[in-house]
Amino acid sequence: MDLDKLFRPKSMAVVGISRKNNLSPGRIILLKNEFEMNVDVYGIHPEGGNVEGVDLYKSLGALPVNPDILVIAVGPDDTIEYIRECVEYEIPASIIIGGGFAEIGGEGIKRQETLEKIAIDNDIAVLGPNCIGVYSPPLIDTVFLPTERITRPPKGSVALISQSGGVLVDQFFVKFKERNIGVSTAVSIGNRAVVDESMLLEYFSKVDPETSNIAFYLEGFKIGKSRKFLTLAKESDDMTICYFGGITEQGKVATLSHTASLGGNYKILSGALKQYYIIQPHSERELLTMLKVYDVLSHKKNPFGANTITFGKVAILSVSGGHGVLCSDMLSDYGLSAITFTEEEKEEMYEMINPIAREIASFNNPIDLTGSVLDKDIENIIQYLSNIERIECILLLLLPYPPNISFQIGRRIANVVTAKKKPIITFIPYVEKYQMIIESLELSKIPVFHSIKEVVQAASALKDRTRIMNLKKDNIFWEDKR
Amino acid sequence: MDLDKLFRPKSMAVVGISRKNNLSPGRIILLKNEFEMNVDVYGIHPEGGNVEGVDLYKSLGALPVNPDILVIAVGPDDTIEYIRECVEYEIPASIIIGGGFAEIGGEGIKRQETLEKIAIDNDIAVLGPNCIGVYSPPLIDTVFLPTERITRPPKGSVALISQSGGVLVDQFFVKFKERNIGVSTAVSIGNRAVVDESMLLEYFSKVDPETSNIAFYLEGFKIGKSRKFLTLAKESDDMTICYFGGITEQGKVATLSHTASLGGNYKILSGALKQYYIIQPHSERELLTMLKVYDVLSHKKNPFGANTITFGKVAILSVSGGHGVLCSDMLSDYGLSAITFTEEEKEEMYEMINPIAREIASFNNPIDLTGSVLDKDIENIIQYLSNIERIECILLLLLPYPPNISFQIGRRIANVVTAKKKPIITFIPYVEKYQMIIESLELSKIPVFHSIKEVVQAASALKDRTRIMNLKKDNIFWEDKR
């Protein structure tokens, strides 16, 4: 089944447009795509007319072209009729927004079976039902929530697939935007009657050139499809990341009323995922941290090339002793360790920083340059650390509170890092006034986080990536030691 | 030793003001207090003159009054001389900013012993050395980082005591501001030569009327003082919260170069803390979540009165199924559980919401009102849940993306909650455009968090508080089951 028209359509038709209610999902989708996206969009209404200046067509037959995709936002019985029209008009893809299918049981299950049969017999890529569809910038956006209420993530390397529309829009869109994580395509799979997580994994891993990292929020695999999913993940050159909801007893009860998925035993599932090189973050925050660091340093365009993190050996550079302590505390939990500096190295670092700071600074690992630090000191030390081969990654805890740190510091660090190509992960507090520093770093592919824990999680995620890539190459199963 | 002059001085003198360097710590402190705070401040410079229009006095003897406190920002030997002057001029309190004492070892240790002896013999409340001092709004602020670089937290019920100045300013000030957590007084204790964590616990718990919650960032107790600290915590009517840095092997190494504290075995320490009713958050984020929920609902002014959380029985109300699932997953880890609704209750809830939503909504626990929800539905259901006695707390996952949720929703919820007095903890995504909803809730003492995990952590923290208060009453040791 070809999914390309689902994500890269040239033309789109929408049914289920209310001429009275300006908040009806079909109407929002029509206008959003007409005014904000690049696809050619056609609205269908049995009586014609227009909404907000956009003319409506009376039927699919009345359109000037056969559209690549039909978005259906009507009741369940009418939905089936429209899928039959897709057959008639040779429309290769469809997104079904509405519910009333398997998720309501009984009659809905039969309806979904009918739907599935028509789609598969006629090779129509149907997404949903009961979903919010696709966000594939700059082409289409079928998220039927008003644009002014939601946030869109930036363009990037992460394909996002979610079994929950709410989680997709809120946990992902909002937080991706906040953290500057880029999305290639976002997909809400709903009841996944036809297009399911395995087909999407295959598409984003083998077909889509813009994706390097594929992230899933699932409440369970589609029955009978888990083996296919695992095999695809193992074969993929991309990172596959799965975050599961509904893994506790209480969560399973909630899942049953949400997506009617049966999660099964999470421990067994989790063991299988590991063997197939699928990363499972331990929390939503860790998921976001991983996706951010992979998006910035994803293997297809890693600005640091072969400079990978194999053993987890880090150097911590801070201007606050307490931050160094908190960071050190977390290393071993995340499979990282601080290298030990020789006396000679300590002496050399001592010599290269300003006379006031050097007397109170500490050159162990963590290095604490103290509040008496100057821009030049930070620049010099990063340059110095970049030349030490046994350091695989620098964790920079950059608090811009000391009075002599200038707003140029971001650019100066970026220049060193770009030249030296030593991976560096930075903490800068999330204070809007430091945006100038944050942006200079992120423009140069240096990921910036706003908590120490995320910095440690990010370094750990890079180490995991290296290990997974090596294990895949050698076909050795992965064991997560954490 | 009376600490009142340290936190509530009427007059303050500052030494160590550079007339050339406008970023020198003494100069920043002088001008910050002169221009931004309420204390009467006097700058001392041996040659007099003025800085930025503020006249300087040539010596302490030249001042028009004997100040309540002397802030010392000079080198270590001169510092000792100024402490002697405190004796001469009967100045009851002093903050020593500079280092060069115990933290550098050798001669520094002797210096600190001299300092300590003078202070104790003459009953001078000395804070530091090697600290950033006190932020006690609206009176004084000796944080010597330029105001334009840092953020100040709002005024509230939390006394913050930190062994690291960097952690105080960054991990606390910035994040308190972001999360709207209020501070009564913030203290950086540095080398704690004289004033230590036990004296501060005693002061904030017994003397200061504005504090209800006392939070510590420590890298170890002062030697010989842990017993006193534990006993004070046990006797206190306030919540005592301790967050420790330097608890892992790697962290201990870092701590040695930072504050020269010896943390000892954290497991043993942690066991002792629990027995004395001291709360220990498992992460920095949990610390912040606890402090926020205690600040809003702290026992001295709890707007919900006796309506406490004893068993951890909650109802989850969401407009996104996936959010409900994620929340349910976390309950048992945090000692909470979702109550079960009777068929009759489900039927009643079904009847009270709009006809479109009710057909696709789910009335299990979590309740999922779906994207077809109206303001009135949320209001009605909260009202209904508030009347169910076996629900101790409502967890509201409010995503304002559905098109029919209005910006009035915050106020409407607040009205119900204020009338019903059922504790409610709310999740609203951190999107600036929803500030109108967030503020209406927080103005009515309804804590709002920006992740599901924090909502669960907050409910759990309220349960811990109830248990601790009950155990203290009955003098039973606390065992943390987590």
C-alpha cells in the first residue's frame, strides 16, 4: 500500500463542512489548508455555496480533478459511503476523522470491518477512523483544532506517530515547540483500521527522505502486527523510539475505554523491544530529551560525524559548584562517568584562566570556573577539553548570571565546537532574556537543555544510539543495563 | 543567637565597593538595596566619594547610625578586621560574601576558626563566608549578581536555604518564578561558619511568621549538628523538605571540591530523615512540585481547611483519552488510586453533559469528556465530583484545544472549587496564550502544573503532608512506602 499520497498529496477534498458552525472540524480543516498550507484543497457540500469566501462543490464528481486524498468528517454510516466513492473516483488515500467504529464496540466493530475490507480490496490508504489525521508541513494539516489554539512544532527529522490525538497535539506539538524539536511528519492513527504502526514505520524508515528518527506513542501493538513491527525496527537505519501508555494495571483500565487496546505484560513487551533495538524512554521528559538530541545530531546529518559516544566518558564544565555536584550525582544512573584529569592537565587549565577565578576555581571533574569567570575562560577551557581524546562529550552547565559573561558567549562557544567537532551538550536556564545565547548555540547544532537532568539524559541517549548502531551492524542483541 | 537582624534589618552597611568596576559585588549589593529594596543602606569606602550618585562613607565610625547588619565583600584578612569592627560598633549581624576560608583548606581553616570565635563570643549572627547571602523581600537582597541577569521569585510561604549559591539563584529563583512558587526568605549559607542549617530551621519554624514550608539544598549536615536538625524538624509545625546533592560516589567527589562536605552514606541518612518527618523529593522536579503545592495549600492558610488527602483516592477528569491513560499509569507509583464509579454515577454524569460529547465520552475513571466538550460540561462534572465524598482530590487534565472551551473556563472552575472546597490539581499545557485560564485558577488557590507527572506528584505530596501531620500528632515514625 502506497502511503505517499497520505503525506504528500498535491490535492485534497474535504467532506463534512458545516456552513453554520464555524468550529465544525471539516470546516476548520478546509480553511486551515486553504489559507495556511500548500495543498490544493476542495470543500464538498451537497448544497454548494461557500464558507468564508471559499467556494464549495456539490459532490466529488463535480471537482475539477480527482483529488489525491479525501478527508472525511461526517457520521459513521456516511463515512462508509464516502469510502465507496473513493473507489469510484480512484482516490488513493483517505483520512477518517469521526468515530463510531470499533471504539464503541458492537455495531461499530462491524462497520470498521466493512471499511477495512473496502480499503484493502481497493488499495486505499485509509488513516483512522477516530483520529486527528496528519500534519505534514508545508503540505497538509488535518488537525481539526483551531490554529489559534494550538502550536505547531518546527520542521525537522522526527516522524511522530501517536495512538492518541490529544497526546500528539499536546504532549508533542506543544513540547516540541517549547524545546525546538523538529518534526518531519506527525500522524494520529486512531483506530488504525487500515494504516497501522508497522506500515508507518516502514514508510518513514524506507521511503521518506526527511525522517531520521521515528517516535511512537502507543497503548499497544495492533493484534498480529507486533512481529512485523519489531523486524522493521531491527532492519531500519533510523532510530525507533516507543513510548507506551497503559502499562500499569490502572493505566490498562484507562486504555480499554480509550483505544480498546490490550497492552499485555509490559515487562515481556519491553524485553522484546530492546532485543529489536527499539529505544524506550523511562518518562515523557526522557522521550523529549532523546528526540531533541537525535533531531539535532541525528545520524543522517550528524555535524560531529564519526565522533560518537561509545563509553559515556564525559567532562563537566560549570560556573556553579552546586550544579556540578547535581550533575555528577546523575552520571552513573545514566551509564556515564566523569574522566579523571591528570595533575598536568589541571595545571594547564589553571594557567589558562583569569587570575581572580583561578584561585577559587576547581579543576577536578566537574570543573567549576566560579562566578568570576570571563567569556575567554570558558572558550579556552572548551578548546582545551576538545583536544583531550578520552573525553567523548562535554557537558557544559552555563549559567549566564556571573556579571562578566557577555551575550556573545554563545557564538564564541559555537565557533570552537564547530571547529573541533567534539559533541557538547549545554544547560542554560530557561529564561527568556538568555534567548540570544541559546539561539547562537542551537543554530550551530549544539543542543541546549533547561535542566541538568536533561543534559545527562541527552548524553546517555547519544551513547545508546552509538551502541545500537554498532550492535545492529554486528547483529548482536542489545541489553539495556539500566 | 538572634537571627532577626539578618533577615529583617532596618539599616545595612556594605564594605568592598569598587569605584572603578561597576560589576564588583559590593557595588552591586549597595546599589541594588539602595534603588530596589526597603532597607536603609550605607556604602563604605576608605576614600569616600560616590558611586552612581550614592555617597560613600569613609568608615563604619562615620555612619549616622550603627547599622543592623554589615555586608562584607572584601578579601579574607580584611574580612576578619571588619568582623572585629562589628564587635566595636555593636553590629549584631553580618554577611560575608568572599571566600578564602575553610573551603581552601590550610590557612583558610585557621581563618575561619578565628572568625567563628569572634562571632560566637560576641553573639554576632554571621552568615557565610563564601556565600551570596540573603534575599528577604521587600527588605534586603545581597545576591551580588546583577539584577538584570537574574529573576526574582514571588513572595510566598517557602523559606529556602541552600549550601550552593548557584543552585539557590538558578535552580530555585528561576524555577520558582517560572512555576509561581512563593518565597518568604532565601538564604545561601556558604561555609556556615556560624549560622548553620539547624539555626535556620529553628528560626523559620519558630520565629518567622511568614514561613510555612522550609526547604533545604544541602551537600551534607554540619558536623555534630545533624541530631539537632532532626529534632527541630520533628518538633516543627512546618513542613521540612531536604534535597541532597553529592549522594552518589561521583557526586561525593564533586562535593569535596565544592563545599568540602562529607555526605556519608545516603541510605542511612535518608532513613533517619524519614523517621524525623523530613520529606525528601526523589528529583529536583519533584522538589519544585512539592514546594508549589505546599506553597499554595500550605497548612497555615490552607483554603481547603480540613479537607485533606489521607488515602490518595482520586478522580481524573480529562478531555483527552491519552492524557487520562498517562495519568492513570503513574498513580500507583505515587501511592494514589482512582476510585471506581458506580453505574448510577456514570449514568448521572452521562445525563449532565451535552448530547454530542456524551455519546463518545467515557465515564470510567479517568473520565474523558473528549474534544466535543463545552465549558458547562466541565463545570457540571467538577461540581458533581466535589459532592462524592470518597474522592479526596480531583486531577483535572484541562487541554484548552477543543474549539468550544472558552477563556472563561478558569474562572468558572475556580468558582465551583472555591464553593465546594474539594482539593483540585490542574494540568494545563504551558502555552503562553492560555495564561488567562492559568491565572484565574491560581488566583483562587488552585495549583496549575504543566505536566501530568507533576499533577500526580503534587497529589502525592499532599497525601504525604496529611500523613506526616497525623504521625507527628501521634508521635509515630513515618515509613515511606515508595
